[in-house]
Amino acid sequence: MAVSIALTNLQNAIEKLYVQLGREFGTEYFRVFKEFKAALNEGRIRAAEPDPASPTGWKVNTWVKKGILLGFRIGRIVEMPPNDLQFRDKHTFPLKHLPANQNVRVVPGGSSIRDGCYVGKGVVCMPPMFVNAGAYVDDESMIDSHALVGSCAQVGKRVHISAAAQIGGVLEPVGAMPVIVEDDVLVGGNCGVYEGTIVKAGAVLAASTILTGSTPVYDLVRDAVYRREGDTPLVIPAGAVVVPGARAVTRGRGKELGISLYTPVIIKYRDEKTDQAVRLEDLLR
């Protein structure tokens, strides 16, 4: 109960300071933001969280997004160590400190994890990769080389984000759902997940699959089409295996020229054969 009350007080303080933002920032701004960022780092607060009452299973915590934006607003640009590499950024978001007991691996070679995000136990980070402020990466996930986890993106347990994959964030507008990748998802190489898309547990995105709010996804198994509808984001069903595909333009000049448009296609749902093919390599851990 004490923790709940403390977080309620923190939320009220963030909401108040966010409304009062001006050109001058007193000590209260930095005191509240320090407390707020500690809660982000520890995973006690999140930009979005599971919500069984929501049709998508998730809800946005707008006040958390406001707190992150507050940190950018009050931050001043300073040099960050090591100085010979000339890192210069807002002093409110330095590199994240990773406690030894988290057993997180960040392999040398140009990776960066920004302060104000949560990185769970046993996460493996292969260089170069980047995790932005406000992100949440849960236990035993792997972020491979040249991969990005955007601001406020939520990544579940045992997720494999393969090389050069991009997990978009969505910090603004504050009410918009960030990208959600649930537990046990495989995001293949060169994939892109953007615009608040939710990828449900156990799904597999084949290499070069792009998911956005404006591109419909065709489910050949269930004879359905999934797309963003108003404020409801695109949702990829649990266990779906999604591959890049194309659909023919059926009218106008595009039809005359025989042009096709890119579209993701669900060709199957996970089975034992799929599980064996996408299994994370335990020896790498």
C-alpha cells in the first residue's frame, strides 16, 4: 500500500509540473524527476502496462510519458564520458547504470542504453544496439546487432530482436499506444514494428516484415484482415507466423500496370516445428 501511495504522489507531482512547464526550473523539478527516473529504471512504472480490461490487453500510462518529456525539457546539454568520443546530450538522460546482480550482458562495440529505461535480468545486448529512454525490456530477451528499441517500447520476456530490427517507440502524443512486443516473440532480421503495433505472445515475424498502422495484415489461416481502426492499434494475434507479402492493385492505373503493394501475411500459427526453428540458442547465454 505504501508503494501505491508513493507512486500516486509521484504521478500527481509529474502532472502538476508538466502543466507548469516554463523557462525556469527550480529544484522541485529535478527532485521529482530523479525519483521518477529511478522508478523507470527499476521497472516500477511503465509507459504502458498489461490491462485485462482493455480490448488490446494493454493501457497507456500518459503521466509516465509526460514525465519522460519533462526530463527532456528540463535537461541541459553536457559532455558525457568518455569525453574523447564527444557524447553530448541532456544531462537528465545519461548512459544507464546496470547493476551487476541483473546479469545483463552488453557486449563491447558501440551499444548504448539510455538512462530511464528498464532492462530485465539476463538480457543480452549485441553491439551495436540502442535502447531509448522509457523503454521496457523484460527478462532473458536478446537485442541483436544494429537493433533499436525505441522510446517507451515494451518488450516482453524471452523476446529475440534480431539483427537490424527496429522496434519503434511512440513518445508523442502522450495518449498514443507505444509499440508492444509480448513474451516469446521472434522479431526477424531487418523487421520494423511501428506506430503502436501490438505483437501478441509467441508470434514470429519473418525477416524483413514491416508492421505499421497503415498496412493491413492478411490472415490466410483464419480468413481475416487486421488493421488499425481509429485509436485501436494494429494487433498481431498470439502465435501468428507473419511473412512479407504482396497484394495486387485492383483498379486504376496500378491495375493496368500490374503493380502490387507490400502487405504482411499470416501463413500459419506456431507449432512444434516452428518452435524448434526459432529457439533461442542457450549456448550464447
